[in-house]
Amino acid sequence: MLPIAKTVMRTARSRLAVAAVVTTTVAAAAITATVPAQAAAGCRVTYKVTSQWSGGFGADVSVANLGDPITSWRLTWSFTAGQTINQHWNGKATQSGAQVTVDNANWNGALGTGASAGFGFNGSWNNSSNPAPTDFALNGTTCTGSAGPTTTTTTTTSTPPGSDVLARAHTAGRVVKTAENTAQYTWPGVYFEGRFRGTGVGVVLNDANSDYDIQVDGTTVASLVTPGRTTHWINNLTNAEHSVRLVKRSESPWGAGEFGGFVATTGGGILTKPAARTRQIEFIGDSLTAGYGNTSTTRDCSSNGGINRNTNANLSFGALASRSLDADYQINAQSGLGMVRNYNGGTPDVDFRTYYDRALQHVPGDVWQNPGTWRPQLVVVGLGTNDFSTAINPGERWTPETLLAAYKTAYQGFLDKLRARYGPDTIIVVGGLNGFAQPAEQVVQDRNAQGDSRVRYWYYDDPSLDRLGCDWHFSLRDHRVISGLLTDYIATLPLTW
């Protein structure tokens, strides 16, 4: 059975505090990726240490929603002095290291504009320092005490007319231009970046399958859940030049999303699109690369929104590492697929190689037409978990020996394809984890023996990984750890970018 968070009811304490009451008030102005479908546009938190004794303390927390009404909430913060939560009430608390997450209880999830909810907990401290947290965030919104930009969604029945959206928005992803001058796509993490002048911007979308984040000036201001055919507006910005970024959070290999462009508010204008970045990295893999279930705080996601609500490819290790290196990137990853064998032997007539060449994963025979601008200096491949993580079932065509041989042969063929596509100078990194580290490393050794020294092996199964994402996948913390490991590893490579 997978472990799930446990809520402990409040217990009485016989030892009252002798330390002074500590109160801190903080608050927020933007929206980031969260499990709840709504995101506040502003919030204020009051954190009060109500009692303190040797090794322990009690605290009350009040969170006020200063933005649009929400039907559920999640408050996060980080302790800075090793504090831990032992018991809690009026909320569902979990803790991973210093990071604390509290979800609403069944009865206090709905918060109108200006409404508050409170909860409390008993915790442990080091008897030396017990500072109040300062990085509270409500549904991903950093709490600053004031409301930020407002967002509204307009449902439309047709795509607003306009010029070629790719002429006004930068993207590095695999997209297909339609006859209506929109852009279609399916791969996770696809992003569009633009610039505008004015007090607001609209984002034109048609997608009933995927979730998105909208960022203005580097801050996430809206999270959209399967928005359908809409124009989502970000308003009440300062009248100035701004950047805007739309990013696809979840996987949808079964159906395409459609981006219809950025539109300006009255009196504003869409400006020249941002320049493409000089550095380019392509990530190829499975669910671990796609960010599957990474925003969840429990491995069982059956009751907290499911896989898609808890997935954010924008916070996967590849996206994080790329942004830290100021690189454009693609995340060409699909859950459940292996190099030759899929998870638990499923759908044996296809594997990852079936879909890799496609722009739209659900269209048989589709081939992405590289516009000539995608020339990654670095490709990171992580395939093998699904090939080897489950036992071979009766009736499958494999034995352990034939599976291993087929995996290595297919991997060499896949490397041949990448080398032919991107040329002799691109560095290709083959990633390995427990369960397929030796086969992956053998692939690289065989490749090097053939004279291709720019194929490298990278083992990244760090002992600190907690795998607290859905179904034992990498958590947000894990993705941050792996991003750091990858960035350090990239620094050792002979890249010329």
C-alpha cells in the first residue's frame, strides 16, 4: 500500500509557553503551479507562536484570500531552523525536509474575496531559534498582503482573427502551424513567449485536455485547468512594457492544444517577439522527464486531483536546468513508454520510438518539420525505467537476455538517428537510474568504442531523492535536486555555446 498523509487531531498541552508570543504577517501578488484548480491573486498570512516549551511549540496560522473566490486552498512555506510539525488541526499538513504544505480541511476550503481560514499545529524546535517563516504562498501565490494582477476568462466560439501567431511569439517546441495561423502541439512543456505594452494581455487558447501556467514578467499569474476555447485576460498591470509566457504543464498525447496568440488590451500593443536563445537543450524520456505527478505531496493521487492536476512540466528538472542556463528547450517525453518495452509490457506494438518523430503524438505517421532553427548543442536522453522496472509477464515475447539485447541495439539505432539529425558536434547524454544503469552505461561504452566520444553517461539516482510525487515519481524537491546535479554535470562537458 502506498503511504498517505495522516492528520493528527489537536491534543492538550499541560506546559504553557513562557516565551514571548511571536507574530508575523506576510502576504502575495502572483499565481504559480498548484493542485487546486483556482489560484488566488493575493493573500495575507498571520503566523503566531502561541506557546513554547523545551523542544516544542504551538502555532496558529490564519490565511486571508485577497483575490478572486477559490473553492480549495493550499498554503506552503519553509522552516529555516529545522522546525517540524508533529500534530495539526483544521487542515491537512505534510512536511518534506523544511518544506511544509497544508491543504484545506473538508469544511474550510471555500474562501471568498477577503475571507480567511485558520488552522493550528504543534511542532518541535531546536531550543535555540524558532523564527517565523516568511515565504508563505497560497495556491502558489507568494503572500505579500496585497492583490496582484486580476485574471478573467472569456469563452469564445471561434479563434480571433490575426496574423501568424509564431511571428509574434517565440517558441522552441514542436508545433504545427494551421491554416488559421494558429499553432498546435501535444508534447509537455511547450511554451510561447511574447512582449506587450499596456495594462493587460489576453492569451487565446483552444485546449480541453491540458493545464497551463501564464507568467507575466517572470511571475506566474494564472493557472488554467483544461481551459477549452477561451481568451484568458491578465489585467490591472502597470502601463508599461511587459513579457508574457504561456507554458503547457501536463501531458496530452491523445489530443492537441491550440495557441491563438497574445492580444493586447485597448490602448496597448503586442511588441516584437523575444529573440531565440543561443543555447538549446532537448530532453527525451518518459514520465520522469515529463514531470509526472511532481507537484503532489502524496504518492497516492487518487483523491487530490489525479495525475494531470499534479503534473507541471515547467518545474521538471529539464525545464529548471534550462532556465538556469538561459537555454531554450524541448521536453519530448511520454509516460509509460520505453525504448523497446513499455511499462508492465503494455501496448507491445509501439514504444517511444514510434512517437519520437511526431509533432502531434496522436497523429499516426506525422513527422515534425524542423523549421531549421532547432539545433540543440545538448540532448539528454532518459529511457529505460519502463523497459526494466516491471517483471516480464507470461506471454510477453521477452526473456531477460533478449530484452537486454534488444534495448541496447535499439538505443544504438536511436543514437544513430540523433547523430544524423543534429550532427557530430552535439553532445548526447545518456541518463541512467537504478534498474537500468548498467545497460545504459554499456550503451555509452559501446558507442565510445565505435569512436563517438561525444556520447556521455550520466548517473543521476541521488540517495536524497524522496520520490514523493504521484506513484513514486520525482517530487518537486527531487526535480530541483536533479536540476542542480545536471547543471553541475553540464559544466564538465566540452560544450561550445
